Amino acid sequence: MAGFQSFLYSGIGCTLGTLFLVGCQSQTSLVGELPSPNFSGPVAVQPAARPLPPIVKIQPVAPVKVTPPKVAVAGVPRGWVPPVAARSWQAIVIHHSATPVGGAARFDREHKEKGWDELGYDFVVGNGTDTGDGQIEVGSRWTKQKIGAHAKTPDNWFNEHGIGICLVGNFDGGRPTPAQMRSLAKLVAYMMRTYHIPADHIVGHGDTKATDCPGRLLNVADVRQMAAQILVAEGVSPAGNPRTASSREMLTDVKEK
């Protein structure tokens, strides 16, 4: 009997020992599967940088020799016709002043204070502050057919071949006035027709370099469309090539200083 009890106790002890070892081994296996502790806190993931919009690549077109007329064309403000031989204009660059008020005289003073020789734009379209709403002022650069100082790039192509037009206003916070848009479209249409500038060569300043100009609320595509509609009505294709002869003249209601 004593021998049987000794055998029984020995079996129970072995069984318990075996369970204990299995339990430890299982626990050790679970601990081994846990990730290593991190005492540095959560890892912050930095958002990817937002890429800048691509810069428009303008393909130069064959220069067109334009002989200025001896007298102003009917319905076209005299100042739009330069008194000297025209440069090889191949593009139009649209700007905003990023200011609530302004005009050609004010901007001329500001540009000279920056060390520039004179007003950097060819034309300024007023918003009713310094000049009339939609009034187009002709800059001295246009009169002299002097290269612009409005769209500096490494090769300076847009200053040498682009007509600079600035609308008074800050179009990140508001839109151009309807009068400004009408005058701008008429001026752009005239330049497209006269200098054979294609529609895809009408760009915003921000299309030439990394800048917000002419503001997010001035849609250059709208300008192209409005100018194209004027040209079609006048029998001219939006590419600037005459389709049919037309005795009518454009731009009869545009105000000029």
C-alpha cells in the first residue's frame, strides 16, 4: 500500500512538473512574439510636400513683321498702335497688381523706387480707383516698343516677346470687375489679331514662374475664351490668322487715358 501511494505521488508530481514546464515554454513563446518596446513616443509622419504647378513652356513662333499704320485704325485707341516699328510679340502675360488701388502713374513711381527704369508693364487696366473701371492705360514701354520688366525668367523670353498687361486689384481675395474683363478681352483680341499670337500663348504670370500672380480668382482660360469670341465675330480665327476680310473694326467702346 505504501509503495502504491509513493508511486501515485510520484506520478502526480511528474504531471504537474510537466504542465509547469509547458506553461513556461508557452509563456516564453508569447513574450518572444511581442514587438520591441519603443520609449521614443509615436513616430510622426510628415505629409508629402505639395508640388508646384508646372511652368508653361511656350514654343516660339516665326516672328511676324508688323508695319504700324500711319494713322490710328478706326475704333482702336491711338495709343494701342505704336508710333515705331513693332517688336516680335509672340505671347501675352496677364498680371494683377495685388493691391486694392492703383494705376499706371502710381505703379511707375513704385517701380522706379525699386530701381527699375520705368513702369514694367505695357498696359494697365483700372478698377475705378486711380482711373476708371475698365480703363486701359498705355505704358511708355509700349510706346517705345521696349522690352518689358514684368516676367523675369532665366532666358528673359517673356519680357522680350510677351506683352505685359496688369489689372489693378488683388484677385486672391476678389474677382476682376466685369468692366476689367471686357476691356482685357478686347485688348487681348486686338493683340492676337495684330501680332498673330495664338490662344495658347496667352498666359498668367504664374505660368511663367513660381508666383501666385495673377491671383487664383482671375481665370486666364476665361480671357482666352472671351478674346476668341471677339475674334470669331470679327471673322478672325483665335490663332490670329484672318479667315475672311472684314470692314468692321473692334474695340469701339474701350476707354483709354
